[in-house]
Amino acid sequence: MKTSEEILRLVNDYLAQLPYEREPQSLYEPIKYVLSMGGKRVRPVLMMLAYNMYKDDPESILPSACALETYHNYTLLHDDLMDNAALRRGHETVHMKWDANTAILSGDSMLVLAYERIAQCPKEKLAGVLSLFTETALEIGEGQQYDMEFENRTDVTEAEYIEMIRLKTSVLLACAVKMGAMLAGASDDDADNLYKFGEQIGLAFQLQDDFLDVYGDSAVFGKAIGGDITSNKKTFMLINAINHANAEQRAELTRWITAEQFDAKEKVAAVTRLYNEIGIDRMAKDKIEYYFEQSTKYLALVNVPEERKQELIAYTHDMMNREK
């Protein structure tokens, strides 16, 4: 079996060597640029680790695994445009380096390339794999729409937020591990349990992002801390702060949320202090731990020898102990 580090190297080497021979190059240059920025490559690594539990040649599914990475980066490219974000992983975003029209068209081409790469899987697996990928892509769009709608609402519930991040983030991780299992010829029960495993890991992963945005080290996290606070993003943290605050705390939170002009550092410090007073940090850690524990229950049901699960277990533990 290969380690997650060996699989990550395979993924990075494959993506770096992909040819883009079609014209015009101005359409494909932003795609190469986006995929060269690095990143954790969580989705292809998860997919290949799941496959590797059953078969010892995970390199054989590199095209399909990297299809998920291509698709994921397509969503980030368009997210950056919708958010008018200036930086991604410390680099200029595509719409800033080129322009908005290029970001739209190159992103659209990335989606098509993702399907092209998915289709390189064995023909007997193609119908099931395409069905899973298409359903996942539709759900991610639904999650993004909910996320945008939440920006204009003040009554978002925790349950609504969890469903939004399930759609926007979790389902692609779930898709990755299930697709790896499907390509390896796993049973339907194993594939379904791995999907549920990935879904729960995805929820924990996104909630950890929420937590790190407030409590992470900006030097390690790779971006300024408190971005969700300054933009009033409806996260697990803010939703629960509003719901659990006393009258005085809620009034102060409301003042910061509704303020049109403010000093960003002052707002982040004030809201973080309120989170600490209300106990949001502990609530978030407990919820992250809850979803991680749920994921282990589904993985335990997967019918492969325990030693074949160890690399996937170690990788997900690393995911949950990350600082960025």
C-alpha cells in the first residue's frame, strides 16, 4: 500500500505534467495557473486512499482522482469571482490576474475538463461514476446558492448551516471516497458506508475551517484571521453566538454585525471576546469531535481488514489536527 505522502506526490506530478495543447492558450493558461498553486489535494488523496484499501495500484485512477481536483479548483475560481477575492493561497486570483470574463470562461472549461478526466475510468464503471459525480456537482451548486442567500438573512439556523456545508463541502469528500471504492470494485455496502464516512469528515473539516478562521494562527493558516467575522459570514460560530448570547451580548454582536464602518482589527477582537464569553470555542470543538466520531463509526463498517484502513485513518487524523 502507498502512504498518503506518496499518493500526494503522484497527484502533484500528474497535475504538473498535464498537457494543454488546445488553442487559444489564453483560455488554458489560467487553468494551469490555478492547478499550479498547490493546495492540500484532499479530494484526490482521499479517493486514492479509499481505492488502495482494495487494490494496490492507486496510480491507475489518477485521471479520475485529478478530475475531482480540477472540479474543486473550478468551484474555487468561480467562488473567488463571486466574492471578489484578491488572493487564493497567497497568489492573485484569476479574475484579478486576468479579468472576470476570463475567470468565467476558464472556469467553465475546467468543469468540462473534469468530466473528460472522469471519463478515463474503466468503461464498465463509467455510468455509476458519472452519475455520482453529476449528482455531487449539482449538490455543490445548491450549497453555494444557500450560502449566498444566507448573506441576506439574519435568522439562519444551525441545522440550515450544517445542511449548507454538507452540500457545499462535504459531498465532494464523500464522492471522493465512494468513487475510489467503486473503481476498486468494492461492494455497494462498503461504497455507501465510505460515502457516509466522507460526509461526516467533510462536516468536521468545514467546521474546523470556521474555527481556524477565528482561533488559528494567521502565519500558519495562510490568510488573515477573522475574515468571516469582518464579512458577517453566517458560520457555526456566529449563528450559535447569536442564539446563546444574553441580551447584553446579543446587543453588542448586533452593533458589530450592522456597523457599516468599523476598524477590522477592533471588530475581530470584540467579536472573538464575545465568542469566548459565550463559550463558542468549546461548542465548535465539541461539534467537530462529534462529526469526526460519527465518521469512524461508518469506517468501522467497511468490510476490509483493519490494517488496510490504517493509512486512511492516519490521513483523516492529520486532517483534523491541521492548523491551516
